[in-house]
Amino acid sequence: MKDKGIQFNLPSLETPEHILEHSNYYYKLSAYRSNFPKDNKGKYIHLDFQHLVDLASIDMQLRYTLLQMTLDIEHFLKTKILADITKSQEDGYTIIDRFSQKIGKSSESFFDHIRYASRHYNYDLYLKRKNDLSIWVLFEIITFGEFVRFVEFYYEHEHQNEYIEIASIIRYVKNIRNICAHSSPILIKLNEQTLTHDRQSKYIKLFVGKVPNISKHTRKKRLENQRIHDLSALLYCHSTYVLSSGVRKKRNDELQLIMQRIRKNIHYYNKNQLLQSIFDYIHKLVDFIVD
């Protein structure tokens, strides 16, 4: 780390060796250095080891809350879709055939991750329903990725136009869910601008455009980063599709605690305009959905 220009000047209750042995490991901790500039010799500028420790701590707390938010979205979307199907002329079985045909997967193959594992929690469900798969059973066993494909299918091929918005943005929720579930860092490579304007969700651009004190220039720049774009999409989806005020309040309280955690050592980043701007952007989004 010293060879890369990382300093060890900020005080800490634990030594770097202790942190790397007991709290975090080098590969993950060092990933956050991507948010800091380098000089013409390839050395990091104004980067202290405690900056990495602080970002890793913030990131962990953020991931835990975002993962819960993706679960909330999945639950309430499934509830809504099942209610709509139950009240329609659909019998709940033939739609499985149409969905299977669309994605090129047999209905039996939805049980593949269960049928060969007798200790799987849903093994009894497989034994009872393996030859009689309905939409209600499908929603109990499919992966989130398969559920995303179903939402897209439900809008596009079942002509459920009220799902046009969520069908186009739920894939971004999946991106955040996957990275959180695998405990991979989110707050890294925040200076990358790989998401061109035409690849950004128009619904997320409209959402961010309504947030007070986020300029058009800031919105454009922040949404060009895939991670920030997808994080924005998740916050929007949760505030829009999770209907329980109690659940929303719980997650909002958790988000506010994360904002407090960010402010705890915000002085660490006085010389890092990128992180200051990112934290300010996230803070404004959180305040907007909480209000």
C-alpha cells in the first residue's frame, strides 16, 4: 500500500495489520482506492488507509439495507401480480406454459435447483407440485433473475400496460441485489462514466429530475455511472412499489442512519470532490423519498 502512495497518518484504535487479519481483507479493502486520483507517477493522492476502512464500513451498512429493500420490492411486486392474475380470467396454469415458451425453458426445469436436493426447504413443494406447476407455486421457487424475466414478460407479452415502468427498470434492482447478496463493494469506481444517455432509464432520469437541488448537470454526470444509476433506480422502486408505510418507514430510518454514518467522518474527504459529490447526491435522494 505504501508503494502505491497510500498513507497511514490518520489515527485508529486498531493497527492496519489487525484490521486486515480480523476485520477485512486486502482485496476488498483496497478496491475503494479506485475513488481517489493518482499523480503522474501513479501514486495515490490524499489517500489514507483509514479512508479505505471508513468506506468499507459505510458500504457494508449500505449493502445490508439495500438488500432488504430489494426483498421488499420482490415481495410487494409478487403480491400485486398474483392479485391481478387471481382477479383476471387467467387460470394460473396456462400462463406458465406461455412464460416457459417465451424464455425457452420447460416448466419442470424451474424445479432443477430443488429436485436433486432432498434437504432443500422447498423439496416437499416439489414433490407435491412437480407435475402441476401454477403461478402461485412458481413465485415460491423462482430465482430473482427469473422473476425479473417474468415481470418483463408479463408486460410485453401479456399486454399488462400498467407494468410498463417497472418492467423496464427492475433489471437495475437485480443488479444491486446481486452485488449485495455476494457482499461485493458498491461504492467503488464511482468516477466511471460508462452508461451513455440512451442506456439510462427515462423513468430514473425523471425521478432524479424531481429531486430538489440536484442540477441537470449533476443528474447527467451521476447517472452516467452504472452503480449510481442502479442505486437511484432501487430507491425509486422502493418508494413507488412498496405499499406498506411501515416497511417504507423502517427502510427510510435505516437509510437515515447510513447518512449519519457517512457524516461521521465526512472530513476525511475534504480533498476528494468525487466522494463529496456522490455522498451529497445520495443524501438528497434519501431526503426526497423520506419526505
